[in-house]
Amino acid sequence: MENIKGIVAALCFVSAGIYGVRNIVSDTALSRKAEVILKMVFAVILISPFVNGTFSFELPEFSEYELSEYSFSQDEYESELIRQSSENISQVLAEQITASGTACGKVVAEVNISEDGSIIISKVIVEADDFEKAADVVKSCLGEATEVVNGYSG
């Protein structure tokens, strides 16, 4: 620890020296030479602990980490994947409906993920001023077989 404190103090001192040389001596050849020398001293001080072997870095053993601390259940993973997929699809559909000129309040895509990883959109709930036009946009994006339900109850 004392080595680190000494190195940090020396680096601060050399940095202050570089700053002082820049400000005290104007842009002259002497200034540039002194700055180069101080930068070399800075580099030597910075590299010396590694060359001398004062510091040694070791990677921790893999067994020190418990995999159970970082793992999630398959159910949690699948539910988050479904949630995120639904949000992304809903957002894209809302943008498509809005781009078609229909005011869109809310779009909710009900998503299922099959065993092979395919995303199945079973139903889309749309709240829009012109439901028929919004439904046409959704069906043009996802296919005619997609069930589109009006989200407005009244």
C-alpha cells in the first residue's frame, strides 16, 4: 500500500511539474524539451512497479463464483422474453398505425413463443380512432390470419 501511495504522489508531482513548465516557460524550444523530459519521467514512474514486479495481477478462480447467484430459471427467462417481444411488437405496430394517418391510443400484442423459438402473435388489441384502418395496417404487417380486437369498449 505504501508503494502505491508513493507512486501516486510521484505521479502527481511530475504532473504538476509538466503543468508548471507549460505555464511558466512560454512556447520555446526549452519548454518543449523540459516537457518531453518530464513526460518520460512520468512514464517511467508509471511503468516501474510493473517492471519491478511490485504489482501482480491474477485472475480469480472460476470456482469462487457461484453460478446459482447469476442464473435465472427458464420460466423467468421465457416470461421476460415474451414481455419484451410484446412491447417491441406493440411499439412497432403503433408507429405503423400512426404513420398511416390514424390516431392510435394503445396497441397490445399477445405473444407466445413456441418450442423452436418462433414468435407467435395470437392477438392484437388496438385502440384507435379508425379501428378498421388500424386493423388493416396490423393485418398488412402480420398477415391476414391475425386476430385484431377493438380495445375501446364503448
